[in-house]
Amino acid sequence: AAQEGFDVEDIEGALDEAGHGPLPVLAVVGRPNVGKSTLVNRILGRREAVVEDRPGVTRDRVTYEAEWAGRRFKVVDTGGWEQDVLGIDASVAAQAEFAIEAADAVVFVVDASVGATDTDEAVVKLLRRAGKPVVLCANKVDGPSGEADAAMLWSLGLGEPHPVSALHGRGTGDMLDEVLKVLPDAPAQTFGAGVGGPRRIALIGRPNVGKSSLLNKIAGEERVVVNEIAGTTRDPVDERIELGGQTWTFVDTAGIRRRVHLTEGADYYASLRTAAALEKAEVAVVLIDVSEPISVQDTRIITMAVEAGRALVLAYNKWDTLDEERRFYLEREIERDLVQTQWAPRVNISARTGRHMEKLVPAIETALAGWETRVPTGRLNAFLGELVASHPHPVRGGKQPRILFGTQAGTRPPRFVLFASGFLEAGYRRFIERRLREEFGFEGTPIQISVRVRE
Ligand code: GDP
Ligand code: GDP
């Protein structure tokens, strides 16, 4: 009776939708103003899968979930990234390099009405080196007269240019069909169950929070030298490091090691690198510098980790610098700015003195355990039944939506599908999430809840 109004196919469909493993990643790269953002919006259409509507979680997104011809994948939207801080060429190259690294396939967008520029050629070199599948999008071909411009782009040596008008939608379907042909079913950088090996940690945080100091503290200084020699380009380096009696992989450490402390481009590099590292990691350790007020940049990075669906540990670094007064304000800042991630394990460390280094591994293990928690369907529905009985959804317009049935569709992070008789308000969903956490733990992990409504 709890499943009234739904048949098995409904449920299986929803599970397919929400329970998908890691999705392959498509990066859209190209010079500024060639139409990347317009194309990404076109790809997302109106069907952008918004799984949750927690305030503050939807901003500053880098990757989106998309679907075409029944296949789901992630799109890395590089269009919104700051492009001018380093000069156009350096920015475009860096952007492309990071996006390509994180991607399983690439759409390279060129403005056909302008033709190939030197910057385009530079990106082509990066694409060749990366060896990932590339689909060439000849954009701004708004009508048949532009087809000849598109054909000129054969000269780039990337195969057939696909004439597209991202603005009007012309040709985008054909191009996406082409993309699906080259996009693998699952990401290469998968951390799926079958892969095994050491757990993968991303050490992230804004510039100067102490990432390299921490990495050096736990790995030993001597490796820095080795990497300086090996890492001639911006290639990410994943390092295996012993910690707490286990081996861990710290992903994408090259940038941390190299101490790229650009005053102007720092933000830009930080967000690119953070996105790339998160793609590859299972757990994010976000460093926060307690000697300074918690900033928008800190919360943005935490949001990126949550949005990426990674397990999360918050490491408050430079604890050695705290005096009474600063400590007082810090706790207030945490209450004010970081309530959304109260569920993340917290460690108060000093990369300089080595304070509480031994607490890192237990915190990481807690977060990973939460990330992999599975609640049996029977237990979940017993819990939901009680919750709905004791705290029914408020009546709206004479109707009272009810949760009929729920199931956990996946883990890493936990994903739930609720079947309901009507739309559930954001406040009620947040309430459900809070209660789920109280009941089942989920320490250190985001939770995704999607609701299937049967009118
Ligand atoms: P991005 O910087 O690469 O993300 O480029 P945008 O998506 O912001 O587009 C830059 C400009 O080009 C905007 O004014 C768009 O409206 C315009 N644009 C994008 N796609 C097309 C297209 O297919 N045809 C035409 N005519 N203009 C386009
Ligand atoms: P990154 O940009 O995040 O890699 O930061 P760094 O590791 O380069 O650190 C930035 C600055 O903070 C350097 O001057 C470090 O010596 C200093 N620092 C890092 N960790 C600590 C710490 O725990 N305590 C103190 N007092 N300073 C630290």
C-alpha cells in the first residue's frame, strides 16, 4: 500500500536515473566569446538535472549533468571562468589544459565566422597531446551561408568541423550525436568499486592556506625535489603517501608542490585545479586558514566539493596562530558561514608544528564510511513512515503531498529517491535530510535527494 500510485517500472526508471554510477565527463573548451556558454546551455536544455535545491549549493558550478538521446554525462562549463587575469592566451591554454585533463571527451568550439586564430591553434596542440576524443564545433553558423566558413576549419587537423549555431540550436543535435559516439560510458578516472587501490584524497583550499606545507609535512620534504624535475608541464601528479599505517593517493599534487603563488591569477588557478582534483578524488580535505576570517573563497571551495558529491573533511590549519580573541571570532564565523556543512568532520591542525596530524586519517575514514553508507529499503521506509506520520508536509492550496515510498538509489555519495503524491517544498526536503542524518549518520558526506512526483 505504501507504493500506491507507482508501478515497478516507475521505480526502476527512477533508480536508473538517480542510481547511476560515475558519469563520463565532457569538457567544452575554446577561446572567450566563441559561444561555449551558449552551447552548454543548449546542451543542458530545460532538462538540467537539479537533484537538490539547498540554498547556496547551486552557485559557482563548474560541472552540470546533462542527457542526450537517453545517455547521461557531465558537462564541464568553462565559459564562466575568469578569462582575463593572465592574458587571453595563457588563460585559454590553462583552462583547456585543466578541463581536458578532467574530461573523457572534449568539444572544441571555434567561431567559424572568425576562422581559426593562433589561440585556437595553441589549443589544438594541447588537444593532440592529451589524446582524448575531440569533436570540433564550428559555431556561429547561423544559416547555410556559413557552411563554407565551417569547412575552412578542416585545416585545424581535428577531423570534420560540425557546423552549429549554439544560439539558434541549428546543428547541435547532430553534433551531440557525434559526441556520444566518442564519449565512453564511464569515466576513465573512475574510483568505482572494481578499481581498488589506495583511497584518493584531494587536498584543496584557497591559496596560502597551507596545502603544500601540509603535503610536505605528511609526505616528507625530499619528494618536492623529485617532482620539480619530473613535472615539467602542468601535468597533475598523483602521489602515494603513507599515513596512519595506510597508503593513500593524493591526487593532482603538482600544482600544490609547485607553489604557484600568482597574486592575480591565483583565484583562477585555484578554481581550475580544485575542479580537476575533485573529479579524481573520493574525499576532499578542505584546508581553512584560521589566522584569517573565513572568506567567500573558502565557502565556494567547500561548495564545489559538496556539489562534486565527494566525502568532506574540514581541516582548520595554522591552529598555532590562534589567540583567545581570534578563536572566539573563528567559532562565530564557522556558525555563520559553514552551517551547511556541519556534518563534515573537523580537525584543528598545524602543518607547521604537526599538531593533530594523527587526527586526519580517522576523520577521512569517518567521511568515507558516511559516503559509502547504504540504508536498506525496509529500514528507510519504516523511518519515512514514522516521519510522515509525526511531521506531515504542510497543506498547500488544499493539498497535502505525501511521501509514499523511498529507496536509496546509490552510494558515494548516498542518493535517495522519494516517491511522493505532490511537490515537496524545499524546506520539507531539508527537514528530511536533517532527519536522515540524525537517524543514519552520514557524517562527512553530502546526501542527494530527488523526488518523483505522481500527479
Ligand atoms: P563563451 O565566452 O565562449 O562562453 O561565449 P558565449 O556563449 O558567452 O557567447 C559569446 C557571444 O557570442 C554571445 O553574445 C552569444 O550570444 C554569441 N553567440 C554564441 N553562439 C552563437 C551562435 O551560434 N551564433 C551567433 N550569431 N552568435 C552566437
Ligand atoms: P598553499 O598555497 O595552500 O600551498 O600554502 P603554503 O603551504 O605555501 O603556506 C602558505 C604560508 O602559510 C607559508 O608561509 C607557510 O609557511 C604558512 N603556513 C602553512 N601552514 C602553517 C601553519 O600551520 N601555521 C603557520 N603559522 N603557518 C603556516
